[in-house]
Amino acid sequence: MWGGFHRLRPGPPFGLVRSYRQVADRLNELIELGVDAFILAGVPHLEEARRVGRHVLPLLHDRSGKAYTA
């Protein structure tokens, strides 16, 4: 978790900054705790949306441990 985004742009100051696997692992931990929605943002928006969709979302699972599928 990195708290320096407010230095780069307005908006939420915290974000997950690591490898795709590490970000997915942290999101999975939050899912297991009961979090069921995230606001995922990046800059540039379209490229980051594609990157997250291609590399992070396939690594997420639901609370039962079952992988999400498209």
C-alpha cells in the first residue's frame, strides 16, 4: 500500500503498488475479509484498465476460493 498518490494527482491518496501477483494477492485478502467492491484506477486510464483486466483480474477469486471467470 502506497500513500503518496496525492502528490501526483488529486483523488484518493492510497493505492496498491507491486507486481500483478502481489496486487491480486492483496485484493484477494480483502475479498476474504468481506470487501465486495473496489474502485480500480490508473493513468493513463485505458491502458491501465487493459493491464488490470489482463494481468490482475484473472488472479482474483471469490470468498470460497473459486477463481473468477469472464
